[in-house]
Amino acid sequence: MGQIAPPCDRGVVAATKVDDAPSNGWLVLAGTVLGSSLAFIDGSAVNLTLPVIQADLGGDTAAAQWIMSAYLLMLGALVLAGGAAADRYGRKRVFVAGVVLFSVASAACGLAGDLPLLIAARAAQGVGAALLTPASLAILGASFGGKARARAVGLWAGAGGLTSAIGPVLGGWLAETVSWRAVFLINLPLAVAAIWLILAGARETRPARAGTVDWGGAAAVTLGLGALTWGLTGAPSRGVLDPAVAAGLALGAAGLGAFIWIERQVASPMAPLQLFRSRAFSGANALTFLLYAAFGGALFLLPFHLIRAHGYPPSRAGAALLPLSIGLAVLSPLAARLVERFGARTLLTIGPLLAAAGFALLAASAANGAYWTGLFPGLSLLAVGMGIAVAPLTDVVLGSVDPAFEGAASGINNAVARIAGLFAVALAGFVVMVPAGAPAAAAATREALLGGYRASVLAAAAAAAVSGLVGALTLGRRPD
């Protein structure tokens, strides 16, 4: 998921009321860019180093999954509560707390001597990211208004595109030339700089009427998603009917049921359920879940495919993803203009279908380790499809709800995108087993990796195609 930002980050900024008190705009912009980049670079860089981490610390497929899932679980489950906490206790205060927690957890990751410690530290990183990410967006929105906001958001988005390109390359290079631990430890100086910039440049802001934080809902959704993730991750090796797996899945369903019940009862829910009465809003979130699950699942397995099956060194594997990052950064702004001409429904139908075709090309060329003929065509088509689809999602989500709920709607859609990646990683074990060992795989292991990778990207192609069908059927030319 680190290759692409959630679709409604711009919507969170747009829904934030400008604060009348002056701030130092350039310091705020630099601080929010660094803060967002901490979480964004970390996700893409860590994904690239998973094969190297597994070779060093050992572990089976489930262990590799949990290195990613622990982070995605806490981020996806708590990001809405993190946004509410920023509104309640102060955006600047929550941002600094999130960055401090993220950096301490990053140090723990870099010093971890075994997988349980690494996974626990990754979970703590996810909590920190759930605090700093929404707070950084709200600080940016509160500090700029009018044309200055448009310019600031454009610069922020451009910096995000740059970091998406840097993350895999940096992660692969550090893992190969220094150590995979450096991927985590490099966060520390960036965190110090982000904290200084925000303390020096931003004023403390919060809405005039901030509701209470829905801690009950946050606890229920974290329990539900965590139990489901545990069950889905363990099912391939234990079997779905294993008592522990079945209990985990049942507990997860109960936790999510409790979350829905709590959201209907509390005065300030983290996810106002009435928003889903809008067909366009529900359709946009269903499309987001399917498309981001397809993307997240395929990107989780791609480093194993390149490094283990085809013998790519980590630095080359990271560089191989550059066309995807660059294509997304270039096409997303262009897609915003295309919306005005063709409408969101057209782009949200064609984009996912092109992404599906890209996944299908990657599956067809899975056995071909040559970059330009085996990987580049599929990644390029995937970049075109995702680049076309992401920008219109913001317009659909914001246009499908009352303006008073734009912030909540944007936050929900961002959470859906992250949770989609979580479930995709949890389900990866059903199609491929990733054994620990040296980067160069033996012949039998290579064939297993190729078969599993091919199955996963075909599943991704199917999910992306269905998301395009959802867009065609649920989204009108104008939001309802």
C-alpha cells in the first residue's frame, strides 16, 4: 500500500476550517510533508525489505504477513479515532505525540532481535501513524485558505508522489548496502525535523465544537479486525475448521458487530452509519475496498516474486517499481481534469478495468524475469489504471454527502483503503507460501512462488474488474 496514498487525503484537508490565527506556512507545509512521509515511505520501504528480514530472522509466511499486518491493522482501525483525538485535544499536540510514538517504535523495530518484538513494534508504529496522519492533514488544512490552500495541497501531493517513488528504492538500497534495520532507523532524524517544524511554525488548532472520541468504537473495530486478521492469516496452515481459527473468525465477526452497534448508539460516532444510505458513497467505498485490496495484495507479494523467484537484488527490485510510482504521480493530477470532461463514473469504470488488465499482464509474464518484457508492461498499465481511478474517488465521496459530513466521509474512505490492504495481506497465505531462506530460491520453491504469485495477481485482476463494475452500476454522472 505504500506505493499509493489513500484516495481522500485531499478531502480531509478540504473539509478542515481555516484558522484565523497566522501560522508560518512554509514551516507547516514542510512539517506536514515530513510527517505524512514518515508513514508513507515506511510502508513502501518495509514491504521491499520483507524478503531480507525473513532471511535474517526466519519465520514462515504468516510471520512475513504479520510484519505488514500489525502496522496496517492499527493504522486502519485507529485512524478515524486519531482524527477525532486531534480535533478534541489539539491537532498540534496529537501530531507531536504521534510522531514521537512512531519514532520510538521505529527504533524498536531497528533494534528488534526476533520476530515477535519486530511485530509488536510494527503495531506501535501503526498507532503512531494513526495519530500523526490525520493530524498532519488537519494542520495543513487549518493553516492555509483560498488559493494558498490549493498551492499548499498541490505541493504536499507532489511531495507525496516523490516519496512514493523514493520509498522502494531507498528501502532496497539500504537493505542491500547497509541493513534492513536502517530502513527503520532512518525515520529518527526525519521525525526530529518534523516535530521541530510543526512546533516552530504551527499554532494549536481545534474545531469550535469537537465531539468526544469514540474510544468504544475504536476498541471494538480493533478487536474485530485483529481477530479476523489472525484467523485469516492462520487458516492456510491450520485449516478454516481448526478450533482456534474458527474462534478467531467468530470473535472478529462479533467485534465488528459490536462496532456497528456502538456507532448507532454514541453521540459522536467515528463512522456515522447514515452516510452509507447514499448509493454513491456506498458504491465509492465498495470500489475503494476492492481496488485497494487488489493493489495491496499484489504489491505485498511482488518483492518476494522479484527477489526470491527471479534473483533481483533488493536495490534493483526497488528501482523496478519506479514506473508505477512515477505513473501514479503524473496521472493523478491529469485525471482530475478528465473528471470535468468525462465524469467520475466513466473514469471509475475505465480506470479499474485498465488496472485489471495490468494485473493480468503481470500474471501472464510471471515466469519472465526480464524487466522490460516481463514486468514493465504490466506495471505501466497498472499505473495508468490506478492513476485514472484515484483522483475521481475524492470528488465522488465528497459530493455524495452533506457538506457537514465531508470530513467524516473522507476519513471513512481513507480507512476503507487501509483496511482493504490489511485483508489482502491476510489472505495472501491462501495462494502462496513464502518460506524463509536465502534470497535465491531453489527450483521447487521458485515454481511454488511463481504459481502463488500468478494466482494472486489473477485474483487482483478479478477484484479490480469487479470494482470497475461497481463504479459503473452505483455511480451516477452526478452524485446522488
